[in-house]
Amino acid sequence: MTVTKHATRYLGIFMASLFSLSISVAAPLSTERQATLEHLLIQDCGSCHGLRMTGGLGPALTPQLLADKPRESLIATVMFGRPGTAMPPWDALLNEQEAAWMIDRLLQGVTP
């Protein structure tokens, strides 16, 4: 079980490192898309992580608690979820640039 958990984590980090290559050359997100993502972050992520991102069904997503986590790993978590937990994958609705934008917003702090 521990081997699977570590393998999944490292696979996620590896996949996220590949995403960083495509994120750096992508066009900026439109203001309209950013507003949609902000709404998704507060409403959908907030439904599990708390509207103030201080925790609920899912863990807190405050800048202080995320500060020591690799950005690429956080992006992979958004894209692919966390197997064996309630965290679903969002890759059907988001691309890696959008996931990175959401992670950057979480790192800055989100308030409804």
C-alpha cells in the first residue's frame, strides 16, 4: 500500500513537470476565463475545502499550508485527483494552464 501511494505521488510530480513545459508557452487566460475559474475555485473547491479554504471534507488550502508543497505536485493533484480519497480529477474540465492559474490563486490566498 505504501509503495502504491509513493508511486502515485511521484507519477503525479513527473506528469506535472511535463505540464510546466506547455504552461510556459501558452497564451494568457482571458479575463472571462479567469472569472469562471475564480467561481469554480470558490464554489466547487470550496464545497469540500471550505468556502474560505480553511478545510472541510478536504484539507485546508491556505497559502501557509501550501507554501512547502511543490507547485507541480499541486497542479498534478488538481488534474489527476488523489486516488483513494474524495479528491476527483479535474482534467476533463481544466487544462494544465488553468489548473496552474488556480494553484497560483490558492498560493496568493482566496477569499469569497
